[in-house]
Amino acid sequence: MIAGVDFTAIAVTFVCHDGNKNFLMHKRSQHTRDEQGKWDWGGGKLEYGETIEEALQRELFEEYGCRGVVELTFPPLTYFGQEGNVKTHWIALGHLIRVDRNEVKNNEPRSIDEIGWFALDALPQPLHRGVEMDIQTYRPLIKQFLKL
């Protein structure tokens, strides 16, 4: 069975920042499942038997080779998508995470073409469709929390 296709899947997602108004994103490579060439925050599927915090730290380390501190939990979001003729359904548990910029690296060079730091109001284009949806809900919460 395929997560998000044969059953509703749960993802942990993160918006990483460095404490200096810079936000970490990565450009998805041609080797990713979907949304190739688009900029994404990061995250992945919650594995069976894993807590949300464990999944966040695992995914953060897998993608960026670092650990982080969860500072804010966002409201869950529902994503309905379509990949070709296949409909997808994900529930995303989003988080604002502070990371040490000096520890961050591209830890998945096959799946990530590049990483970069950006101002919240000057994100790179094109954005992953999930990030576009996140922005509507998360931007005001991030700005309020970080006093941007």
C-alpha cells in the first residue's frame, strides 16, 4: 500500500529558521517523487511507532544533517493533490524549528539539488504546492511568533 494514495498519510513538516530572520529551504531534485525543481521547507512521513518529535528530528537530520528546537506547532493542514491520474491525501503536522545555521548541510544530495536561506517575504520560486498552502496559514503565525 502507498502512503497518501491507498490511505491518508501523516507527514511531519518543518519551517527552519536561524534566529536571524532567515528561513531554510531546499530545491527538490529530479529524483524526488513529485514537485521536481520546486522549493520546499522539508519534512516526511511519520513512521509507525514513531512520536512526532522523533519523526521531526529524524527527517531534519536526514535532509539537513542537523538537530533543531521545536519552537511552535502549527495547526494541522490537509493536502489533497494529484500526481498524474493518482489522487493523494496527506495530513501535515507543521512546526517552526530553530536550527544552528553552521550545522546545516545538504544531507540528501540525490533528492536535494541545493539549499538556501531566504527572508520570509522573499522566498525562492517556484514553490512546492504544499509550501504555497502553508504560507497562507503559517506566515502570520511565524511573523507574530518571531516578531517579524
